[in-house]
Amino acid sequence: MSNHDLIDSEDIPCNLTQNTHFQEIVEQAQKRRGFIKKGLGLSAAMFLAGPLAACSGGTDTGSGKKEQDGKDKEDDKGKDKEPTAALLGFEGIKFSTADSVVVPAGYTASVMAPWGTPLVSGAPAWRGDGSESAADQAKQVGENHDGIHFFPLDGEKGGGSNNEEGLLVMNHEYCTTTKLADKSPAYQFLFGADASNTNPWSEEKAHKAMNAHGVSVMHIKRNAQGKWDIVKDSKFNRRITAQTEMELTGPVAGDVLVRTNADPSGRQVFGTINNCGNGWTPWGTYLTCEENFNNYFGTKADDDQRTAEQKRYGLSAKGTSYRWEEVIDRFDYVKEPNESNRFGWIVEIDPFNPDSMPKKRTALGRIKHENAAYRLAEDGRIVVYSGDDQANDYIYKFVSDGKFVQGGDNSKLLDSGKLYVAKFNNDKASEGFLGKGEWLLLDRDANPLLAADPRFVNQASVLVYTRLAADVVGATKMDRPEWVAVHPTNGDVYVTLTNNSSRTEGDEGPNPRPQNRYGQIVSWRETGGDATATTFEWDLFVLAGNPNVYGKDDPRSGSSNITKENTFNSPDGLGFDKFGRLWIQSDGAYSNTGDYEGQGNNQMLCADPNTKEIRRFLVGPKSCEVTGIAFTPDSKTMFINIQHPGEAGDSQWPDMNGGIPRSATVVITKNDGGVIGS
Ligand code: FEO
Ligand code: CA
Ligand code: CA
């Protein structure tokens, strides 16, 4: 979701606890280690010579490595000592403010499946004037593309290594809204360029908005010209919307907290909303993450009647900008107080079975899930990491009870397990790490703090009120956790902390970066490399900043792997390719002035986790964010999404015909047929 000059709901903290903020831990650790700017495990040679000099050699006998060896023994003893081949084979590009997608020389980017593309049989073509009905929108690709994954097709099932055909599954996070002159909310694009045509408001219009949300499953295939097409009338093509029937599973299913007038069973839910980032499983299912579900629940009542729990989750006190609560009772929290408890989950979808019912997996907790990144433990248990995107909220980890069996029935694996929340400490850690951390178990019976709290009568209440349980056990407040990504071979975990505009001078404690405008990426390694471990060691991978504006001794210039050439703000999307390249996407300010001078439009960068070098790979069109990362198995086709181009009223992308701008997928290939980024 957008981050531009408006304040998003995620920017406003709902966490009123006295729990320690991560920035205090960082400050303490940095004081002990004696650096702020040079740190991050980078050698002095790298800092002085610039990142390109240190890693372009490519091999352990190259000049770059040799130079590093002579300069900083401490860092060489750390986790980055492994010699590696150069991962970044492209020339980083300049910032751009153009209304187009820019990629490095030797690459091609092409648009596919923009919002409104006919998907399901009988869908009308995109009209461009917002005149489609709710029923039409339910058959077309939804609005505001976000998380995305490519599942290769092996005949009629998943698996294999098909680089030519597969199921591309993607999220549609939200509908872009705006404010009219009288400050009333309106949809910016959904009903045409004239937003005032949301008046009069109606149930049909609310249903159209609901159908623009959710997930698209697209059967795609590469044609003889090398372009990807949606396979027309494929049985796999599917839209899942904010009205699709789904099932609550796991410990919360049937609990009193999720029963409603329409569903006394507490198991049958309609719809998924604010599907932000994503994940997938080794058994071929897609995970869609419900993020800012709170923004859809308000009331027509005159006064704020929210409970403490509803406030902690940030429900709207009165009306919402989506206006569903005006015409559909379940979105009015006064009329249906438990409906919002049925959102905020990770939802598992089997894309290979078009008739399958999506499952809301409650064992993974109810937060504003950004994405879900899995790792298989050595014993076969599945571990899923997820961040809660709100200023001063937390990072979580789920460890399944059961074990993954290749080709077996894994359909219950996400229904039982242990849920943990992260606590970062500043105790002395191994070389190459800034501090240690621990995973605090959110188990009502095992944790005396939770057992003693009358709000938690059973484990279901811990999971419905995950944030409150994490408050009680003393989790560490973070700067808006966005995507989590797991390194494909060493299992190190990385998370983007996008920014935190809510912290101001005076209330940040010893924070070295009050008003964290730029964000950072934190990494950690589980103790012993064991994904199920309950302790870890952590480090900072990059502090984003702007050396065009701030001198090198000012922390706002960022860490030493930030240069005038690669500067960016607000890291958000994050993912590894199978070779270990770390892809970083931004969703931040795009003014290109003031603090953001020389950063241009939102973008995608590529980092080498070993050298920590970062190069800019792609820049998006005006006032978009770049989000979602997927590859074909050979890593020679990359799919990313451009979300909300033109939300500031300044883009015509991708049609460039003066009409409504629209989110779309961008397919990236290397002209020589090589691996993306190589
Ligand atoms: Fe939907 Fe936190 O981005
Ligand atoms: Ca995001
Ligand atoms: Ca964001």
C-alpha cells in the first residue's frame, strides 16, 4: 500500500505498551561495537573504496577479496568470510522520474495482466471508463497487484521445472481511494476518472470494490514469440474475492470470538481482504496474507464504540474510506463485533484445484500480515516467518507440529504448531552480528504471563488477539516490519523495516535516527542454523539513507553500502532468487526532492548478501510502488508487480492513452536468455 505524502494507517502506532523498541537495542549494540556508520560487517576497504571495488573481482583470488583480507580482520572472521562468485552481473541504473519502467541495458520489461484484464470465461474486456459491473469485475484481474508467485505446471499438476507454462498467482491488495473536495472518501479509479461518481453509494458499488480485491490465479504460457499469454478459458483461471467462501481452520475455528449472526459455527467466512505480500509452501500451495483488514471495519453509529482489542488492531472509529460498512452490515463493527476477528490471517490456496476452498490458517496468528516466508527444518517441520506491518509492531515465527512429507498429505501442517514473537537483545554476539535475540512462545498454557491474563481464556483467544499476547510477553517494537525472506542455502532470514514516521525527537529514547524516513533491512541467523531454534543472532544488512542530502557522518546518509548511485527509501518487497541474490523493492516517497533528492520513483534493487553491495535494477512509473517477486524455475523470467501507478494523479501507465492508470505485472527477461541479475 502507498506510502506517499499521506499517512497510512500502518504509520500510526496502536501499540501503547512500554515494550522496548528495536532502535534502542540497535543503539546499545552499536555503542558497544563502536560504530554507527561504518558497521554492517563491511571492511574498511569497502567503505573507503566504495562497494563496487570490493566485490567486482568475483572470486576468492580476486583483487577485491585480497584487499579486504588486509584491512579488517574482525570482519573476516565473521559470517561473511565465505568467498563467493560475483552475483551482480548487471550495471546499476540511474534513478528515474519518468512515467515508464526502466531496466538495465540488456534486459527487456513487458507488461502483462493489468487490472481489468479478462481472466475467467465470459469476462468483458477492460473498458477504461469504470463502467464494469460488480459481476464483470469478478471475472477480470483485480486492482492493485501485490505479492505474486509462479507455480510451474507439470501436466495438470504442480511441481516439475516447466519454464514455459505455469500458474501465476497474485494478490490484489486494495482499491485506491482518494478524498473529494468536501473531504468525503471516494474511489479514485474504480468507477472511472470522476471519483464523485461514487455518489450515490450502493451495495452494487461496494460489491464491485469487493470483487476488485483478493487473488487471481492465471494459467500462463509462453508463446512462439517468447511472450507470456493468459491461457483463455483454462479451468485453472480463477478469481478469489472479498466475497469468496472460505474456511477458518486450526485452533480458532468454531471459537466464540469468531462466531457471527450469519455464521454461528465460527468456521465459514466470506472473503479475503487487503492481500498484501504472499508466500508459498513446498507442497505447492499459495499463501496470501491479510494485512490492513482494519481499514474495512467502521460503523454508521455516531460514536466510537471500539473495544480495547479493536483499537489495538486499528479498526476505524467511525466510517471507512471503502464505505462497505454503509451498505453491508458485517463490516459495521457495532452490528457485527466479531466479523473483524475473521480477518488478519494467512490464507492457504491450492491453485491446482480450482474447486478448492481457501483456508484461513489461524494457528499462524492474527496480525496485519505483510507476507509469509517458509523454511523447512532439518527434521521436516515447516517454519513460517511473518511481520506485522504497523509502526512499533512485531515479527513472528510459526513452527509446525507435523512434518512435511514429499508427495504426502500436507494439508493440515499449518493447523497446529507453536507461534513465537521476536525479542531482540543487545548482548554480545558472535563476530559479524550486532546482538542476540530470542523467540518468545505465545502459548496460553505454557506461558504463565498469558495464563494469568483474564483476556486469554484459551489458545484461540491468544491467536485472535496475537498482538495483545505479544505485548504481554515483551516482544520488541519494530519500525513497520514488511517482507521477510529466507536465504535459499544458509537459511539466514532478512526483513525490511520500511520506515517509522511516528517516532519523533524526544520520544525515541537513544535512537540514532529519529523520524526514520528511510528504513532498514535486518537479518538474523537461527542458533545452530536450526530453523526451529528459540534463539538467534541478528545484524543490520543496510540502513537506507540519502548521501545526496546528508554527509557521511550523519546516520541519515545510510550505511556504507548506500551510495549516491543506489540511494532509496522505504524497503518493502523482499525476496531471494535461488542463486542467493536479494531483491529489494521500495514503497516510499517519490517526490525526488528534499530528503528524497536523487532517489526518483519507487524501484527494485538487487543486493549481494555476501558483499552487501546493492545496485538499482528497475525503476517504476510515476507514484507507483514496486512489489511482488517471482521467477520461473530457471530464473530466466522474472515477474514483479507495479502497484498504484498514478495515485498522485500523475501517471498514464501502462496504456499511456490519457485514461486510468492501472496496476500490472511486469515480465523481465534478459536479452541473451540468461539468468536475471547475472
Ligand atoms: Fe501492504 Fe505493508 O504493505
Ligand atoms: Ca508492502
Ligand atoms: Ca509499504
